[in-house]
Amino acid sequence: MDMKNTQNIRILLFIILAVTSMMLFFDVVLTPKIRIPADRTYRAEEGVLDLRGWDINELPFIPLNGEWEFFWNQLLESGEFEGVESAFAEVPGTWADSETGYATYRLHLITDPLEGDLALRNQSAGTAMNIFVDGEQVVAIGHVSDEEDTAVPAYRTGVTRLSSLEGATSFDIIVQISNYDYRIGGLWRQIWFGDYETLSRWHWGAEVRTVILFSALFVMGLYHFAIFLLRSKDRQYFALSIFCLLLSLRALFPTQYTIMHLFPHLPFHILVRLEYLTFYLALPTAALLFSIMYREEFHAAVVRIVVTISFLFACSVLMFPPLVFTRYVFLFYGFSALSILYIVFAILRAAIHRRSGAVFTLIGTVILAAATINDNFYSSFIIHTDTYIETGMILFIFFQALALSIRLTEAFTRVEVLSSSLTELNAGLEQEVDKRAEELKAAYESVKKLELVRFADEERKQLGRDLHDGLGQSVHALELLGEGLRLSRHDPEVTEQKLEAILEVNGEIRDYLYTILEELYPVNIGKLGLVAGIETLAEKISSYHGISVDLDCPQGEVPVNDVLANDLYLIISEAVNNAIRHADPSRIRVVLRYDEESISLHVVNDGVGTHTTVRDERNSQGGRGLKIMEYRTVSHGGTFSAQYQPSGRFSVISEIPLVQDGKDEEVDDDNSHDA
């Protein structure tokens, strides 16, 4: 485990230690424990509790436990016990013979003259309760009745000040209870008697502890739900958020029933249903949570069984009254015990297999399982220890948060490693892409050169055909005339005719040769120069086609070498002829500009061609004008384009640098060569 993981674990362990210390503070300071001396029992015997010798400064309060007088199916008040047969019942405890009914409990206390501010602290009872102290009713929870129709069940805990006991040496505590709505009834929780301030502080501390527990669990639930919203594919955060919310709601019930202070008018039937639902739904949520976290260790069939049976119990809570569905809670206790054992065993296997965070998950689960089993037995009045579910819940949630944090941190670490690897791979890919791009560029240049070579080869072939078709026939005719001249050398008249024919054919050959040379080197023939050659071309076009060709060259003559001058002339000629063939223009404008670095040529026409003209010209089998113009431009290292301008006019643009490979183009001052 790396340093970052270790640091996170230390932080979370510190938080756990702080929370545990806080819980211990509330447990010790706000919930003081009773240390009754071994030589004093302070236990009721046969309905009497002897508190003589009790020092309230030494023991601020004591539980009123032991044998109370018990009057079954009777609701008695002070002065009504004379001649009534009684039995004895253990308090705290439940009715042994019947689940529903009503009864009266009575305890007689013998004390030294009482002094100070005294009080009673009561907890829940099953399920409606009245308390009378020295003949005065001091507590009324729900409505106690000997008839089911008029009885109203309720839970409420509290501290009641007993101001009437000042100086008393004996008094009775009478408790009336009725139950028609729960599986068990009776005075099932302790009643405490002692100093009002101490009991109030104890009761207040228990309430504060419950509220803090609820708040912490509720916030943890919202926190993990927020993480789930950000990462919806991580379902373990959703399961943990639901589990935290269920535990936070569960914390408001046993044994303080703090929820009744928040919602004092909450009906008893809804209260009990909420209490049982939080219990029944927490088990399947925990099973789903751990099965998501450690999928390899959990069998899907077992998880489905746990979820299905738990939901059946939850449905019974919604379908039946409390008197019915509370009877089967012991079945769920057994089922939940088996389920918890399976969950602990599966998490233990995950820890053995070194699954991420499994050790901390196991610790938290064992703590919560132990606290849950203890509190289930305590709530069922099987044992009389204390409730530890609050501490168990807090430690469980923080251990689960620790486990998830470890998993998340390891995931982030893997992401960082992968990100670093991807960065290195990306750098290598960029280099490879650059290399491939250079190779493609070189391949493109090679293809481009091959294309130029192909164009040059086509021009050579065309020149060869022209020479063969034109000069070839004339030369052949000249050969025939020469042969005829040799044969007719003795006939002066025939010889004269042959010589005239030979001179005529020779003239045709000369004219045809000059025509070809003019096409190849139009500017150099007769030493016209580039501008003069363009002007001559313009006059021919105007004469032949009636189209105005305007030359815009403010610098005058362009000082370039013969080869470049001839190629520029041929580009202009091809562009003008293309415009005449395809665009039907009325005016063609030739713009020629140059400086020390480059020469720029624009040929613009105002014809009526369409945007497909360029595409058709480039793709046609017979039309090679644009390709040849591009070839001539690129052969000098320039750039070529043929496109429509925003004004709608079609233009041919050729940009040719006058500097190549760091050297200026050689300029031939003579600007010509002899044909």
C-alpha cells in the first residue's frame, strides 16, 4: 500500500477514534452508570423497597427493580387495594400469561425523611401507562382502559419532578398498564427514582446522543447518495446510503423513542410499523451492499433468498396490525442471525483473499452484528444489559466508509498509473503519427512528382505525334521530291518543277517547325519578351473571338528567365482558351505582379460557367488544361488554384517564388534564345 493510502487510513482511523471518544463521553458523562455497593441490594421484595440508609449524594438515582404487587385485569388507584387479592411480578418484565389485557402494579417504598428535588424517569411500557406517586397521578402515556375500544396505545419517555415527597418516609408508586395492540404487555422497562437534576441530565444526554447519532448517519447517507449520483455505476454507494438512512431512522426508536419528541402526535400503529420496517429492510440492504462490494464471495441465490424473505416480513408489517406482525419477530431474529453469520463468513473469505478493504469491512460488520444481537435480545426482554446499537452503528458506518475509501483510493491510484502510461503511450503515438505524417507527405510528394512526370510524358507524346503527323509527312514528301529530282536531272523543265516543289515543302516544314517552337517557347520567338508576348496573344484572341483581353502589369517588363517566361505565357494562354471554351466570357483580365521574392499571376473572366466547371475540367478525360497549368506552376515550386471568387467571377491563380533552395532564379538578360 502506497504512502497516500496509508495517510488516508490514518485520517479515517483518527476520525473513528474521535467519534468513539465522543460516544464514550456521552455514555460516561451524560449517561452515568449506577455503582450500587455490594452490601446493599436496593431490590424490592414482595412489593416493598427499603431505601433507608440511602444517600442521594452518593447514589443520585436507583432503579426500582424487583417484586412489585401485581393485580391482573384490575385498574386500581390509591385507597382501592384493601381486601384485593394480589400476586407479585418481576419489574422490569412482561405479562407471562396473556399478551393483551390490563393490570395494576404497586410498589411501597420506605425511606429516611426525603430531602431535595426528587423525580422519576420512566421509559416505554406496553402499551399505555399511568403512574401515581403518593396518590397523585404524575404520568399519563396514551389512554389506559379496561376496554379495547377506548384504550389508546403510546410510547413516551421522560423525567417527572416529584415535589410532594419532601419529608416523606414512605409512599406508594402505582402503575396502571393496558395493552391490546402489541404481542406483549407489561412494565417491561426500568423506572428510576432519584435526584431530578441528575436524572434530567441523564435523560437529556440520551436524547442528545440519539440526535447526534441520527444526524451523523443521515448526513453519511446523503453523502454517499451524492457520490452515487456522481458515479451511478458504483451501486455500492447507493446501497450504503440507503443503509445509513435506515439506521439513522432506526436510531430514533429504541429505547428512548426520540421520534415522539419530534413528532408527538405520531400514531402508535405508524410508530411500530416504522420501527419494524427499519429493522426488516436493513438486513437485505446490508446483504446487497456486501454482495456488490465482494461479488466473488457471495452467492447470488443466497442474496436473493435474504432479500425475498426480508421483503416478505416487511410486507407483513404493511398488511397486518401490530398485534399480528409483532408475533413473528422471533422468526426474523433467527433468520437474521443466520443471514448475518453468512455475511460475516463471506466477508471473512474476502479478507482471506485480500480483497480491497475487506478487513475493515469485517471489523465493522462484526461490531454491528454483535450490537444488533445484543439489542434484539434486550428489546425482547431476554437479557437486561444495555443498548449498544448507537456505538455499533457509528463504528460500522465509518469502517464501511474506510473500506470504500480504500477501494476508491486504489482505483484512483490505478487511474493515475494508467493515465501516466497513456500519457507516455500518447507521446509515443504522437511521434509515430509525426513519423507517419512525414512518410505520407513524402509519399504524396512522390505521387505528385509522378503525376508531373506523367503530364510531361503526355506533352512529349503529343509533341511526338505532332512532329510525326506534320513534319513526318512533309519530310517524306521532301524525300520523294528529292528522289524524283535525281531521276529527272537530265530534264531541265522537270527539274525546275521539282525544285520549286522542294522549296515549297521546305517552307511548309520551316513554318510548321516555327509553329511548334512558338508553342514551346512563344516568348523567345522573335525576342518578344513576356509582356509583348501576352499583348500579342491578346490581339489574336480579340481578332479571332471578339473577346477583350486586358493586361494589368504596372511594372512593365518582367525580368525572369526564358523557361519561366514561357511557362507563364503558356499558363495564361491555357487559362484564356479554357475561359473561351467553357465560360463564354465577354472580358478576360490578366493581372501580373512581381517583387523580389515571387511573381503572381491572376486570370479572371466574367463568364457564365458554373461551379462544376472546375470539377468537370479536372475529371474529364480529354480536358487537361487545369492539370497542365498546375504542372507548369508546381514545376517552379509554386502554388496553383482555380476557383470562383466571392464576386462570382472565375479566376486562375498562380503564385511562383523567385527564390528556390536559397538561390535566386537566374535571370537571362537576353531573355531569349534562337530558334
